[in-house]
Amino acid sequence: MSFDTLVANAGRLRILTALAVENRQEFVRLRKVTRLTDGNLSAHARRLKTAGLIDIEKAFREGKPVTTFELTQEGRQRLTEHVNALLQAVQMHPDHASLAPETQQRPDVIHHRDDWVD
């Protein structure tokens, strides 16, 4: 199981998720939906575009610049793979199903005695 670090970033994840719901959005709408600042939205969008996960189109409408974002097929695939990895991570292993939640231990985490403190 591997997580996509590009997708996992909170700001970029907000952008990708918003575009997964509504594939094509203008800057102002996407900023409102993601609750990112202009600078954060622009920086994260550039990174996603460089990776091929979104397309960015710049045009003019009535003399004013309009920037539109669109999720690419690659972007949808990478987001889906990331979500599937997260879902896999939270699914309970059948061997642990009978244990009470407080007694379950993650096999990938080193557990130490309670009296040991770093």
C-alpha cells in the first residue's frame, strides 16, 4: 500500500476532490469551495498542472482574466488510487475483528512498554 504524497497534501487534496465533484471550475468558485487563499490555490494548482493532474486554462471574458481548472484523467486516476490506499489502511484485518478496539495493535507500529518514555 502506498500513498501518493503529491495528492496527500491537504490543499492539493481539496483541489482534486472539488474537481472530482465538479470537473471544471473557475478560480473564484474553486477558491470558495476549497477555502484556500489566492496564493495557496495558485501554488498548489501549478504543482498539480506540472504533474499532469489538472489542466489550467486562462482566457479573457469582457476584458477580465478568467482562469479555469479541470481535472485530467490522470488526476482522477491518481486521486482514486490514493483514496483506495486510504480505505485499505482503515479496513480491519479479519484476525483482529474479535478483539476489542482498545486491545488491537497495528502490526506496522513498534509497541513499547508503558514505563518506557523517550
